[in-house]
Amino acid sequence: MNKFDPVISVIVPTYQHARYIGECLNSILAQDLDQPWELIIGEDGSTDGTREICVGIANENPNRVRLILNEAESRIYIDGKRAAALV
């Protein structure tokens, strides 16, 4: 996937964060580190535009960003309440 073996992985799970996710991800991508690193974004099926923002940032940074898109059919429910998602 990446052309390097990352030493550091920054993981950002997100759901319905369109208002802030761009600023969050861009501030992480602006960091200057001596070690190789990657940004892993877990987007959990947002409907407010979060997913589109994450896809755009991932497309702009293909060697740095790994985007994991969860779909509705992968969600786990316990007693009728959403509990998690399978990746």
C-alpha cells in the first residue's frame, strides 16, 4: 500500500464530524516528523459529508493516508443499539 514502512500510525475514527474533520486531518498531515508515519482514518458511514471530506483528503495524500470505509451492513447491534462495526 505505502512506499514505506510506517513507524507511527495515527488513527482517527470518525462519524458525523463534517464540521471539524477537515481541520483535524489537515493539522495531522501538517506535522513534520523524522520517522515515517501514516494516518489511518476509520469512517463509519456518516451522512453529513464527513465521508466525502475523508475521501478527498485520502485522494490528495495517497502515500500517507489509509482510509477505511465502513458500510451499514458491517455494523454490529446489541439489544437493538449500534455497538460497533466490522472492518
